[in-house]
Amino acid sequence: MWKQENNKLKRTIEFDDFVSAFGFMTQVAIIAERMNHHPNWSNSYNKVSFELCTHDVGDKVTERDRELASAIDKILAG
């Protein structure tokens, strides 16, 4: 689940393995590029962590961040 903390939407997702995590990141990258809203994220083996905020409004959570979070959730739901 997403958690709003320190002006960011945060979530860490764990996958079965690195390939699954990387495949998921590829799907997110395509959607984020279409939205022109690029997340702060990291990957360590089978975990992908997000910190979403909108930089051009002073690094605060906006509707754009919530839309990207929703799109990420849809990818996870399959």
C-alpha cells in the first residue's frame, strides 16, 4: 500500500526475483514516460521502491503522483 510521508507517496514492492522486478519497472517506465512524470525509484534484487512527488511544485504530492501510483497499482493487479 502507498503511504504518504514527508511530502512523498512511498511504496516498496517485493517480487519473486530480479527478472520479475525489472520487467515490472519496464512497464512502469513506459507509462511514466507517457505521463511525462518520472518517479524517484530504486531497485535492489527483487524489491522496487518508489518515492513519488512533483518537483515543479516544490516536491509535494499532487494529483499527478496519485495518478501514477494508481497506474502502478493497475500493473500489479494485472
